[in-house]
Amino acid sequence: MERKVALVTGVSRLKGMGRAICLELAKRNFDIFFTYWTEYDNEMPWKVNSMEPDMIQKEIIALGVQCEKLELDLALETSPDLLFQKANDKLGLISVLVNNATYSTMTNIHNLNASELDRHYAINVKATTLLSTTFVKQFNIDHGGRIINLTSGQSLGKMSTEIAYAITKGSVETLTDTLSSVLASRGITINAVNPGPNDTGWIITLKKNWKPSFL
């Protein structure tokens, strides 16, 4: 059977959704290429051990599939082309792209500034869009392509303590809907998935800063 390869971004922590996604795909016989960026994680309350990406890679390989990884700053404009070149060279054609990487800090109407908004845009909008278009360009068969974008239900409720995150991740839903009909003719489906609340470390920040919008 021809092997399938999945590219998953944002896989750095043992407690993260990226790891869980990779393991589920590996159980379904997908070879995995994943990215991580420890500089961002170490700026967050949850931090990351430098060995965690290696540990995740070993877990995936133990399931009987191939796995490669790359530490990469997805905010750089050159990153999408570099990433797909590395992934294609190591594992072959990518048939599944999971845009899991995100940038999120607590921003409200009082502390939001241009610099922080740009950081959110660079990962949540620009990187997601460029990775998706790069995936489409390298996908050269007529069926079986998948793009999965992770969202957080921005259209379902207010996130007044994470303004920059809400407005940039909300655009991912628009991107997904906009591309869906275009990609169908290329044999590629694209979906946005809201996984709901998960205890990945982010909840620590939420508990300290979040207040119901009706208070």
C-alpha cells in the first residue's frame, strides 16, 4: 500500500493537541512530519522541555511509521516553501496538512497594540494561508488531499480578553469556507475544526485572566 504523509504544525509539547493529532494519524498508518517552535512555548506560562519534541518523535516512530521534525519559525515568509521542500525530501508527497500552530496571548481593549496584533497575524492568518497555498501547489494527484485548520469557535461567542487571537483565528474560518469550492476540483477537501476546551496548558492562563462576558 502506498504510504500517506501528514504534515502537522505546532507539535512541541507532550500535553499539546499537536502531539495528540500526530499520534492519531500515526495509528492510521500515516507517516508524520511535524514542526515546532520552542521559543514561543517558552514565552508562555506552560513552558516546554527541550526534549519534548524528541520524545514525541519517538512515540510516533514506536507506532510503526516514519517521523521527521523541524524547528521552524512559521512567521517567516520563507518558511512554507522551506518546510514543504524538507518534508517532501524526507518523506515524499504530503497528502494531509494540519494547520495546528497558533499564536495566542491575552489582549484586551486596553493593552492591544500593533506589534502584538502583527505577531498574531503572522502565524494565525499569514502562515496558515501560505502553508495552505503551498500545499495545493505541491499536491499533484487528483484525489485524497486534506487540509485541516484548527479554530477555537470564534463565531460562537465573544473572546474579549483575547482580541488579537479572536479576530485572526476567526479569519481562518473565512479562509476555509472561501477555499472549499476551489479546492474540490483539485481533489482536496478543507475543513475548520474547533476541538473545544482542552487542558493543554492554555487553561492555566484562562483561569487567571478570564471573566464571563456578561459580568
